[in-house]
Amino acid sequence: MTTFELVLVGFGHVAQRFVTLLEEQRTALARERIAARVVGITTRRHGAASEVRGLNAVALIDGVARGERIGRSREERPAADFIADVAAASDAARERRLIVVETTTLDITRGQPAIEHVRAGLASGAHVITANKGPVAFSYHALAAAASRADRRFLFEGAVMDGVPIFNLVRETLPAVTILGFRGVVNSTTNFILTAMEQGQPFAEALSEMQAMGIAESDASLDVDGWDAAAKTAALANVLLDARLTPRDVERVGISAGLGWSAMEARAAGRRLKLVARAAREDGRITARVAPEELPDDDLLAGLEGQQNAIILHTDLLGEVAIVQRGSGLTQTAYALLSDFITIGRDVNGPRGRPSARRARS
């Protein structure tokens, strides 16, 4: 059994659900011959704490819910420094057993400070898992190169479509296949709103419903203005198409209350209005776009209801390969972190649970 030490950067809903999922899946992890111990947590609002023998992270969830701080110190320290200090106090980094789990919120302007958190983790000898789109959307190639030099993994399955294994699918199961492009519905909030407006529900009411469910942020402009989808499109294009895009390189049109009539008219005509993200290689360059599109009723994307998402990969050898997510939420995003954790565990343990010297790859 290999025990991995985890440093959590961010301790919001996703990270907390990841902590409880680790407990719930303890038996499944044991079958993989891996276990987890949280040795550090750092947050922007609730403080930080570290303990080489392990923190009671589940108990800290209850404390945060009561408004308590994590740890006693009032000193505000950069997360990158915290990561370095925790790594220096443990043998786990040297033994490839230290993992930084980065779940801070997306910064749509530069992808910071999440990018620095990833860099700090890799520089400290840790593998890094993130659910944040920023590092992949703004700095994928540089971070993947840093991971390779450090012989550590940089994984990010939760950055797009919660726990749907898009990156794992291509990396692990599509050898020799070239991705030529993709299109999909990748933002749950906007798909829910468009579905609701088809049925006559006002835009503001549908948005408020998503905010009440914790799916949309209180400032929902990242969703409805198309920025979230643009960041996911850039991330997908960078990894799958070897692009060098940022969200600002993605042509972007969001949704608004004014699309209500268009959504209803499209539905009445046997079509569906969806916010479609797409990218493709054209004449040697990558083009990427997020915008509302009217789709014929027999299009796979047209059949997505409510919070459902899907992506269709265009490949050279297999034609179109599609994957659909029928439900989304905290558990699905936390599962993506768990999946990446297990991937690292298998990599470190190697065949039949023996330590592996296999080099890291993103």
C-alpha cells in the first residue's frame, strides 16, 4: 500500500467533496493499493494548516461551514510558499508520493494564481491535479514541459465537463488517432437556461435557479457571456489539437434574455438553440469559436436537456467519437480529481503495485 500525501490549494465545495469522496472510496482505493493523507490545506479566505502526520480534513469541512478558520495563524502567506514549505517538511516529494490538488477559481484574464500554484507544486517535487481551467487554457504547454522535466504528472480531467474522461479517453485509449477538431456543449448553466427559455421560462428566473443550485456563480457573467466555455475550448484545443490558444483567442458570443424568442421559435420549427463550442484545424491554423447555434433536431447536441453536456471529437481514423454527460455537479467534478489521483497512484506503483520509474507525462 502506497500512502500519498495531499496538499489542497483551495478548500471550497469541490475540494471538500473530494475529501469526503476519498473517505467513501477508501475500499476502492485500497484495491488499487493506494491511500491518501491530507497534510496541508491553504485557502484565500479561511487560512491554512499543515501537519506531516495528517490533518482531519473532514472535521475541517464542518469548521469552515461554521465560519471557523483553518489553522491558528493569522499570517497570510502565498500558496506557492506554503506548497514549498510542506514539501520540504516531508519525504513524500522525494518518493513521488506528494500531490498538490489545485481547486481555486478561474481567473479569466491570466489564469493566475493557479498557474503559479501548479509551477510551485512541480518545482517542489509534487504531482499536480487541478480542476481549474486556467492553467490548461493559458499555459498548458509550458506546464506540461515543466512536469516532464520534474518527472511528475500534471493532470486536469476536472477542468472540462466535470468527471467526463475526455483527456483520459484520448490519452489512454486512442493511440495513433489524430484529433482533427471537436464541437460540443460544455457549459451546464447556459444549456439549462436555453432549455428553460424554450419552455417560456424567463432568462433571469432560470439563471437564479442555477445560482440557487450552486452551479452558476453569483456573478454569472463567466457563464452567460461565454467565458467559461471559451476557457474550456482553449483548454481542449491546447491539449487535443496542440494549439497555443488562450480564452481571448476564442471567438465568443454569449447568451442573453433576448434569445428567449429565438429558442422558442427554433423548438417550434423542430430545431434547438444551443451554445456550441468548437475548434478545428483549418489551413494550418486552429480556429475556435463559442456561440449560439440552431441545430437540427437529430443532432446529438440538440438532444441535450437541462444541465447535460456532450462533446464530439472529429478524428482521422474513427470518424466522430462522442461522449455525453447526463448529469453534472460537485460529485462529478470531485470524481475527476479522484480519477487523476488514481492515475498517479497506478503510475507510481507500476505493474502489480511495484514502484515505477516510468517518466511523467501530462
